[in-house]
Amino acid sequence: MADALISVLLEQLASVVYQHTNQVVKLVSNAEEDVKSFSSKLKAIQAVLEDAEKKQVTDARVEDWLEKLKDVSYEMDNVLDEWNTEVLRQQVEEKQEKEEKIALVTKKKVCFSMPSVCFCIGQANKVIHRHKIARRIKKLNEKLTLIAAEREIYGFHQSTRGGPDDQQLIQRQKTSSLVNVSTIFGREEEKEMLLSKLLRESSPEGGRFLVIPIVGMGGMGKTTLAQLAYNDENVTAHFHKKVWVCVSIAFDEIKIAKAIIESLDKNETQKSSNELETLLPCIRSHVMDKKFLLVLDDVWTEDQEKWEILKLPVIMQNCAEGSRILVTTRKQGVVEMMGATSSMIHLDKLSDRDCLALFNNIAFLDRKEDESNGFGAIGEEIVKKCKGLPLVVKTLGSQVRYKKTTQEWRDVLNSKIWELEKVEEQVFRPLFLSYYDLSPAVKRCLLYCAIFPKDYNLKKDNLIELWMSQDYLNLKENKEKRRKGQNYFESLAMRSFFQNFDIDEMGNIVGCKMHDIVHDFVQFLTKKECIIIEAGESDAQIVELPSNKVRHLTLTNVPNEPFGPLSFPTSCDTCVNVRSLTLLDSSCTTISPGSILQMKNLRTLNLSGNYFLIELPKEVGALIHLRYMDLSQNCFLTELPDAVCDLYNLQTLVLIECRSLEKLPKAMGKLINLKHLYVGGCDELRYLPKGIGSLKCLQALDYFNVQRHGDNEALKLGDLGIMDQLQGSLEIERLGENAKHDASEIEKAQLRKKEHLSHLVVAFKSEYGALEQRKGDSEIVKALQPHQNLESLSISHCHGTTESLYWIKSLHGLRKLVLYEWKYCELLPPLGKLPSLEILEIRRMSNVKKVGVEFLGIEEEQVSGILFPKLKLLSFFGMTKWEEWEGITKEDSSSSEITIMPRLSSLRIREWCPKLKALPDFLYKITTLRTLEIEGCPILERDYKIGVGKEWHNISHIPNVNVATTGACTIL
């Protein structure tokens, strides 16, 4: 951690001080010399840090020396940041002074001598402030001198670290996909045993249900085996209901009950209750007489009382016979507490043969020829040291996969890490090998993940923004930080530090988890700096920290009774060094002003999902270092204090689903470092402040609500024109009320210049029941033309026609398109020639009667080639007048060779298409089509009925066909 911290600090010393405050430095005697001296000493120390970080594991003196080094480095980081903040403040004040002078001239007012007096006082204060900072730098330089001298005692070796950097690794990765580390090797017997126990109709003890524990030490593959069974086709077909709950160390009965209800029915209103008397009957009602499979993953508690309070055995007695509870645990005591020893499955270590198969599957992916070129023999020796632990095998396989020489493989085999005895768990040894193979910056990003509880769902984009807030992605070019963060994420994923990836429909990784052992490992490395406190264990809302070494604090379950502010002891200075404060699953109404002022070095403040939060104290404006603030999903928060606009370093502000938030502060334009603003789901937020239009560097704005009437204080759509760095997703709502004005504003927004924007969602004003067509929507659509790099596009409730989408043929990178409720449109646009389109959804185009060759892109001239070359998922919903889906006639195909949708894997026609008569002939020839769903289409349901319909023979080769019966609906 020290290596990563110093790397960033050296960059700051070189760039922040010299580039931004060089003139200020010269105003203060000897400050420049102290900065150079400090930087020189840090560089000398950095050369031995790799050796020092390895020795600290076994030598407490080295660990103490590194702690002192980190303390002085953090202090210098704070000083530099305070200095830079003063420069930002001056920039904002100068801008305001210019604007005020213009306003005074406009109003023909005279400025008397008082402002000059204020100016003089202000200048004097600035000079005093600079001298204070200079003295602090001098003091820190003296501290570092002593620390640098002390390093000679320990005889550290200078670093010889080599190998590929993370950027090179990422470049190589582009040629192959991520390793599927969930592949099972050598667990065939255990899998068969588990499936047999799950699918058996009755339990050996004669009860209605059976508890099946999977027991084994950490990293043995318990969760992977449970997942394999949970997702097995036979298991899915056998049980009426399935629920998976991650339990982890804290056995919270209410949280477990809520998770079960959420999985059974996301719309269940009673899941918000905090009373088991309400939650448990709700669960019982959902699973009554149903064959139910409940998985409790990673159970630790052996407390019989907690198990009995949850009353799961009582609930399971109301289920159908054959229901099961599947439990994974490291502890035999859990099995005995549940009374399930007779049905237990114990996972022992893998054999060397199975470990080698797993290792080779990962290490030699895309390089099979190396297995017989000397690498294979070294791999066998590495596997022997893994002691049969699958997680260790996966980790080391992922590590050596990107090492190109046999010497690099031998370095792993012969590392002294294998000899360490003081490591808390045997499995940590190989994790250390992979950890030391990371660059300093990536190490730091990994260790930051210790702020999250076990089994936490990490969102990739959110995680990258958190790394940014701690300056872990320190780069001169801000716009490249997200790309750097993505590289770091991919580097950690490829080395198996992340797992259980959440993949979106376009194949992008959007989230992940950490294995329990990896989580234990990062907490072991950050045990003094990262603390997670279960605040709910005490009734008080006053939190005490163990020491002033805590840099990152996570509080969970801060109680909602008594309602009140979260506080820290006012006489305590342990909060002064906290850089991250995260509240999870908590219910406090606010944070006390005194506590805010104690955490003066805070970079990250996450109060998301804090249900009872009603106020953010104005003292938050004193957090001059703050970069990231997440207030999302706080339903009762109505406004933000004006002091938020004094946070000149703020980069990310997340307000998603603050349902009651009515307005943002007017002076948002002062937030000159703001890069990411998220306001989606703020139902009561009428407009964004005009000042946001001056933030040229804004990179993320997720939502824009077009205003009905002119408001001089509101941001206009056209104001987005200067924001060329916008990236990610943008949703624009309520277009069309003033067509001429909206078309003009869209034109000014210059979407066609926003080359980094990936996803665009456009919603015209919805007018259910309106009898007349709204005029002008087509002109707005014409002006919408985005940049050709756009990946996904959705346009809904448009009263225009698809002829206005003439520009869509230029979107060569478009992968997903959704057209929803174009109620006056009669023809679909020509989409067959879009080279990258993978997902297409056509919804409620209620005036379309025929989907013809124009949809395929076939025109009068001769056509040959492939149409819809990459389309995988095609959906039609609610096409009430649709009668004919035309394929290619003999005349179309006689003189040319045309291939249509060669990669289509799924076709869905649902939600009432009552007049559609038949599927086109070309669909019958698509060999890649795996899934066909027909529902709410009575004619198709009759003719394609499974096994007996007159057209069944044309689709019988498709593996997964679902033709739902509409019932008594009349065939029109």
C-alpha cells in the first residue's frame, strides 16, 4: 500500500505543485527547496519499498516503519491538496468578480473604496495561509528525513521488479475472452451426490424437506458447486421456486427474510417491513404448497437461537414435499446446529491431477503449444504447492497466464513467499504472489475493495469513480482516468481477484463480487486502515474508532431507533484521518455537524440507501478535499445545502432516486471539477440549475428533463452543446411539447459531436388517450442525430414517422436499438445493413400492418450479401395491427445471394399481436436460432402449436420453443 501511495504522491509533487502553484511557492521562503527535498527522499525510499512490503509480513519493526512512512505521506497529500484547493478557490472567486463587475456596469452602479479594503484583507489572508502551508511542508520534510535514515537499519534490497505492465496485459487480453474460472474439475462425485439429494422426492428422515450442507475450508469451491447445482436444468425444472441468499458472517434474520421476499416477488410491498412477524408469514404465503429450493450461501453463525428465530424449518413444513435448504459453510458447528450431519457433503482437497487440469485450463488458454515447451513441467511443480485448493490454483493459473518466459514461471515457483509462516491462512501465500505481481496503482485499487462487506455486489463504473475520488487514477488528462480505471478493473478480473461477473445483454461486465478468501486477504493487508463496523450491534448512534490510523470507515446497520444524527465522540481525534465514510443498510436522519467537521480530510462520502435521511448538514461545505458524494435512494431528502457548491474538488455527485428532491443549489457552476452528475429517478426535481451549463468538463449526465415553460434559472438542452466530453448514458425526457423550440435546442446540443457517448435514451411526452397526432416530432428526430460511435439507442412515444431516422444508417457501431410506441408510424426503418446491430426491440408500433423487404434494407436495385449480419436477439411486442411479415420473394433472390440474420439466437413475439398470420420463410433456415417465444398471437399459436400445428415442422428443429396458449381469445 505504501508503494502505491508514494507513487501517486510523487506525481502530485511533480505536477500539482510545479504546474499549478509554482508562482505561489516562490512567494514563500524555502518552500520550493523543502518540496524538492521531500520528493528526493521519497524517490530513494520508493526504490526499496517492494522488499519492505514483503518483509513487513514477518517483521513487526518493518511494519511499524511503513506505518510511519504512510502517515507522513498522507499528511503531505493533504497539504498539497489543500494548497491546490486554494488555487481552485481563487479561480472561482476571480470568475465571480468578473461576473459581478459586468453586472455592476450593466446596472450603472459605482464601486466605492470598501471593496478595495476587502481585497487587501483577502490578499493578506492568502499570504498568511501560504506561510502556514510552507511551515507544514517543512515539518513534514524533517519527519521524512528521520524515516529515510531509519531504512538503513533493515538492509532492504532495491527493487528489480519487471514483467509486463497492466496496459500491455490489457492489450494482449483483447484477443481472447476472460477465463471461465468457474469450470469444475474433479467434483463429479460430489456433483452427482448433490443432485441426487436435491432431486429425490422424499427425504431419508421422512420429513417434507431436507437441509443439505456443503462443508469445506475457504477456497475449496463450495459456492461454485452450489451454483452449478442451482443452475442445473433438471433442478430448475424440479422446483417451483428457487431463492439464493448470501448470508456471510453477520446472520441478520431480518435482512435474510427481506432477501428471500425480494427474490420471490420484487413487487411485494411487505418487504420494507422490519418486523419478522410481518416478513415470515409473507414468505410462507409465497411458498405454500410449492416445491421450494432455498440456498443459504456462506453461513457462519452457530447460534441456535438465531436459527430458530428465522423459523425456516417451520416455513418449509408448509412447502410441498421434496423442498430443500442448501447451505454452504466452513464450519462443522453450523451443520450440527441445523441438525443436518446425515445429509452433509464434505469437500476435500482436489487431487494433483484435477488441480493440474484446472491450472492448465487457465494458464495455457490461447497458448496450448507452450505446455510442451518447458512450461508444463514448471506448472506441475507450481500445482503441487497449491495443496489441493481450487482458489489457489485459479489464482496462480491466472497470474502465470500472461508471463511469457520460463524464467518468470520459475520465479513464481521459487518465491520465498511459500516459506512464510506468519501469514494468517495458508491460502494467503499464493495470493501474495499474485498481489506482488501487480503494479503499485492496481494494488491500491484492489486494497480499497476492503471497504465493502463480504458478498457485496461491486458495480464496475461506481468502483472506478471511487478509485478516482482517492486519486488512485492520478493522471494529467482527466478524460483518460475512466479508461485507466477500466484497465485496472480488467487486470484484477483477469488475475481472479474478482469473480461472479454480472454481464449486461451486450456482453459488457457491469459488476462482480470478491471471493470470501480474497476479501479476507485484502482486509488482512488493510487491517488498520479499513474498518467495517456493525453499528447495529449497539443501540447508540455514537461510533468510536479504534485508532487514528483508520483511513476508510464503513458502518452497517446504523439503527433507526432512536431516530437521530450519526455522531462520533466530540473529544475524539480518531476521525481526523478518515478519507472514506460509507453507510450501508442504515437509518440515521443526518450526520451531526460536529462529526462532519472532525472528518476534515474526507475524500469519499457515501450515504446511499439511508432510508430516513432527511438532511445533509451545511457543514459539509467544509470538506474541502471531498471528491465523491453519493446520496442516492434517500427518499425523504428534499434539498441540498448551498454549501455543497463550495466543494471545489467534487468530481462525482450521485442523487439517483432521491424521489423527494425538489431543487439543486443555484451556484452549481462553482463546482469546476465536477465530472459526474447522476439525477435519474429524482421525480420532484423540476430542472437542473443554469450554472451546470458552464461545466465544460462534465463527463456524465444521466438524465435531462425538458421543461415546458421558459425558466431563466433552468439548464436548457442546448447548453449541453459545450459538453463534448459526455460519455456513458444520457436519457432525455418530455420532448415534443414545444416542437419548434425542442428541435432548435436539440440542434444546439450537438449530439453528433459527442463521440464518447455510448447510450442514448429519448422519450417524447407520453399522451395516452390523445386523439390527435402531435406535430413536429419528426423534425426533432432529424435533429437528434448522434455520433456514429453510439452503441445503443432507444426512442419512445414519438408521433413522427421512421423516415426521420434517415441518419440511422450512419451508426456503424450501433449494437442495440429499441423503438417503442411510434403510434402513427406505418413502416419500420431499413435496419438490415447496420453492421454491428445485435439486439433489436420493436414495441407497440400499433399502426404497422406489414414488415416487408424495406425492413431488411432491400431496395429496387440488386442486393446481395448479408442483412442483419450480427443480430442475435429480435423482439416484437404489442403490434396490434401487424398482419404480414414478408421474407424474400423468388424475384428478390433469383439474381442474387442474400443471407438474412445468420447469427440470430432468440426471437420473441409477445404481448398481443393478434393478426400476425405467419413467420417468414427465411427464419426456418437460420441454424443458430435457439429460442423462439410466441405469446398473445392466436393465429401463430394455432399454426405453430408444439407437435400438432400445421407449421410445427418448420420450427421443430429449434431447441427451445415456447408457444403459449392465449386461451379463449378470438382469432381475427
